[in-house]
Amino acid sequence: MSTLPRIVDGIHEIAHEYDWFVVDQWGVLHDGYTAHPGAHDCLRALRSIGPVALISNTSRRVDSARAVLRQLGFSDDLYDACFTAGELAARWLEARTVESAQRLRVFSLLRPPGVDSLLHTVQVDIVQDVDSADVILVEGTDGGARTQHDATLQRAQERQLPLLCGNPDVRSIQPDGSFLWCPGAFAEQYAALGGSVFHFGKPRPGIYEAARTATGGRSRGLA
């Protein structure tokens, strides 16, 4: 049997060999502002074969991510499930709140406004400094120096706080070609300090397992 990689001209050549599909959002379906040509038709074609789950490393919760998809023309009937890194991080917080029978105190580094924050529907107490926190969460982006939050991360590590990484991406490119630091960059720094980090999203298995379960637990998936 040949071990050489199989070269195909498009997903249409191999889609029939699978019974469910995982599709990334940013860079695959859209660029954050405009849907890529053919993306809507591709989802329709895949869904005619089997369930489709959309995944993303965004720190938004699923409801917020779905709203963005609708704005880009991706109606709910084009896919069967949607998961984000932010959704999994929020569920982690909710589960720990239930386990402890009390509201967690969360310090959010780079928290985005309103519904863009994964905390907007989570029953936690948001605190303003790490000395009052049980958990540190990183969920936003930053265009400044990567080292500007060193003191905050150092203090959190001294207190042995777990850090939740709401988006494992390290950098995000903008339309003008500039870059923003993403939560993954600060999670890397925290781990280097010896801190405990909980990652959510790609490429870790949790988001794929969630997608598989939501689409019926089928075995022959294509991501």
C-alpha cells in the first residue's frame, strides 16, 4: 500500500467517503468580513451527505458566533452544530461553579465588550484584580507589546491561579496586514512562568469530540 499523500482537486472528490464533517470558520468559510466564494454551496453539498459541524477558536460563545455567521449569509440550515473555544471555556466555568456550589471570581484579561465576551451569560463574579480572583481568563486581543501584561501574569502565577485560554491562537492578522496578540500568546507566557493553563479549541481534541457528539457520534468524519 502506498504511503504517499493523496492529492485531490477539491473536497468533492473525497466527501462521499465520509459520513460527517467538521469545517473551520475563519479562513475557510470567511475572512471575518466577507464569505469566501462558494462557501455556502460547499456547506449545502456536504450537508446533503452527512451532518456538518462548524468550529472556531474564537472566544465568543456559540450564540454570538452564530449571529456573526448569519451576518455573513450562513443561515442556520447550512450546518447542524457549532462549537467555539469560548463556548467550551464558558462551560468549564459553569461546571466548576456547580461543583463548588458558589460563584467563581474571575479576572478577565483583555475582556471584549458586551456579547463578544464569553462571560456575558456565565454566572460568575468578575473582579478587577488577580489578588481577588479564583481564575484568570484571557479572551480578547491586544495590539500592544506582548510583555505589557507580564506583571499581571507573574502575580497570578504566584497565587497559583489556573489560567483559561479562551482562544488558543497566538496571533491574528488584520485586513491592513498588522497583527494582534491573541489569548494563546499570553497562555504561552503563563505556562513558561510555571502556571497551570487550560486550553480550549483547535487543535486539541475537546472541540472535535463535542462536534462529533453533537452530530450523532458517527465514526467516519472529515475535518
